Amino acid sequence: MRYGFVLPYGDARQAAELAVIAEQSGWDGFFVWEPVWGVDAWVALTAAAMRTERIRLGTMLTPLPRRRPWELAGQVSTLDNLSGGRVILSVGLGAVHEGWRAFERDEGRRVRAGKLDEGLDILAGLWSGQPFSYQGEHYQVSETDFFVPAPPVQRPRVPVWVVGAWPRPQSMRRSARWDGWLPNYIPKSDVEHTEGGRPPVPEFAKAVEWLRRERGGSLDGYDVVMEGFTPADDQQAAADEVRPWAEAGATWWLEANWGLAKDEVYAASVARLEAGPPQL
């Protein structure tokens, strides 16, 4: 089991300071959220990369359907080179909220799903190098030799974690094709609820087994991610929270407390990071 920490709110300087504490305290990854309008996630991760040497760095998460895939490919590749190959990219449809609708209309779940699939194809294609072209419903890319950037350090690509809605087969197959599963639980009976939530442990375990079968019987080299939060002052309680997910097949635990007030985030983050990750 590896452990990451998600910064729910903070500027680039705070991200850099907290990433240093995370690395010194034994955490394996440091993640920031990517807003529609707000602190730039890739600038914050760049600041963190300049202050750290080992810890993995990524977003939690990037709403790929609202991004130009070629711009994101350049950002990720640039940071992967700067950090010496430490980037993880997490993507999903994006949860449409008031901070999104204030600037952009929602094109609908079907369109966002199509853009997500095409965007993933373009990321992988551009990272593999030129010549690359693509003709899709939403995006078209032509071959180019105009100031082509260096490919990512990580080969064959930067690891890509993708949200999959369990037990929706089409969504789960998308996650299975890439490098990791970010769980979302939308029961078949819940026809009205489209955003979902964290699955119960038994459903999580079923999904892990489904992924194993879908990937030919093995999850070697594939990440299964669970997110939650644990107390800084009680290692036993922290371990008790994480253990069922590890036993069900999780390979990463992401510490994320989205309920903190903005003025509480930095101090609470320092306290939780300095306590170290849960010990199973």
C-alpha cells in the first residue's frame, strides 16, 4: 500500500511547503485539485517539484473533457521532465458544480464521456511522439514538427488513473484500459444520481475482481485507489480505517479531507502530514 495526500485548498507556495513535509514524513504522493478557475494546479505542482526529490506528484483530479488535450499533454510532459519522472495524471468526466457553470455550460454527460475517451487517446498519442494524427468526433489533430516538446520521462507514458463508475461496464472498461481506477459508486438502481460516491467495501472488492478479470486475470502494474481521511493523533484508528480497503485490493490510500474550512486547511495539513501515513 502506498499513501498520498490531497491538498484540498492552498496556493502554490503552500503546496511546495506541504510537499516537502509530505516527503520528509514518509508519504508517497502529493496531489492538488484542479479548478475551473482558481489556483493553477500545474503551477502548484511545479513549485512542489522544485522542492522535492522522491514524492509522486499529481492532480486529484483533472476534468479532461473541459481541457484541450494537447495543452494538458504539454503540461504533464513538462512537469514529468522537470520532476525526473514523478507525475501521475488523474482524470474523469468532472463533477459539474457552480464553479464550473459560472464560466462554461455543461455539454452533458454523453458529450463529456466522448471527450474523455478521445482526450485520453490524444494524450497517449502525443506522448508517444510524432508523427501522430487523430480524427475524432470532438477533436482533430494533424501531424506536426513545429517545436515538438520532449516526451515524458516515464515510458510508455505517464501513469493515468481514470474514474470508473461501478458497476457501470462502459465506465469501468475505460478505467481498465489505463493505469489505475479511481472509484465512483453509482448503483444501477440509482437512475437519478449521476455523480456517485465512495463504494461500500464489499462493492469495492467486487469491482477489484471485475477489473482483474477484465485485464486478463492480473492487476500487476495497475493501481487501485481509495480516498478518505484518518486522524493525525491516533495511528490505530488510522490503520483500522485503511485496512479493509487494503484487504479488498486497494494499492493507494489518498488522504483527503474536503470538509475543512479554507482557513483551517494549512495547519490541519501540516499536522496530518507530520504524523505520517497510516501504518498497517
